[in-house]
Amino acid sequence: MGEGTARGRASASKRKGRGEFSHRPGSAQAFLLPIHDSSRTKGLTLSVVWPWTAEGIGWGRVNQRRLRTAQRHQLGWPNPITRARICQQALVVEGSYGKVAKRFGVTREEVCHYVTLVRRLPADLVAVVEAEQSQQVGRRLSLRALLGIARLGDTVRQRAAFGKLVRGPPRSAVA
């Protein structure tokens, strides 16, 4: 009988040193047994069975996006008014948006956006955003959202838009 039959497989496993590995519990060696599959091929097929998985020993792929999200949630969401105050004070010292941007490692546009928040929003809205402690509400009070409100121009419209933003999206009746 050939190597692919049951008798051949049994005799092949008895011969150590010819490419077969013995498996001991807890070892990281593989089973390498030739298997004959007559429906597909006339030759021998090498079957490799690993007694462990890559994830089981910590070699699995780490999702960097999930790690960054978890780190961001631990730190909390930055308050845009706090950053705006820092940029405004640095603007007084440095004298130009470009120098402030270079100092903090951001773009001139970002510095301009932060300073625009403090200059255009009403003082009471700035105080409310600055005093906000809730992470859920603070996440909605992002630079982008507040900048849209600051660009409205009219104080009445700004207050109405800010009220909508703080309340959050309306809850639907159908769940």
C-alpha cells in the first residue's frame, strides 16, 4: 500500500525524523500528516493543523481605530472654548495667526476658527460652553458645530441654534 492509505499514514507517523512532528500538549508544534484524497488528486496532500490560534497567543491584528477611539474616550472631549482662550492669549503675545499656529503645531485656519468662537459668540453662550462638564453634551459642542453658530451673525438666531445643539437631536416616536 502507498503512503496515502491508512496503513501508510500509521507507519509514517511511527517514523520520527522524516518530517513528521509529534504533538505534546502545550507545545507549539504542528501536525504534518499526509492525506490521500482520491476524489481530487492522485498524489498526497499535506495537511497542517495548528494547536493554537494567532489571536489566542496575542498575535492577532489590532484594530488601531478602536484603540484610538478608546484613548479619546478616556481623555474626554476637548472644550473648544478653552482652546479658543489659549489661542486668543497667544495671539496677543505672538501678534499673528501664523506664529500662533506654528507654536501649537496647527494650521492658521484652525487658530482663526478658535478665535472666531470667542469673538463672535455672545458672552453668556461662551460661558455656558466653557462650564459644560457632561461628556455627551461636550461632544456635541464641537468646534465645527459652534463655528456654524458663530457665523450666523444675529444673536437671536445664534441662541436658537445653540439651544437646539444643547438639547440634541429629537427623539423619534418609533423605536
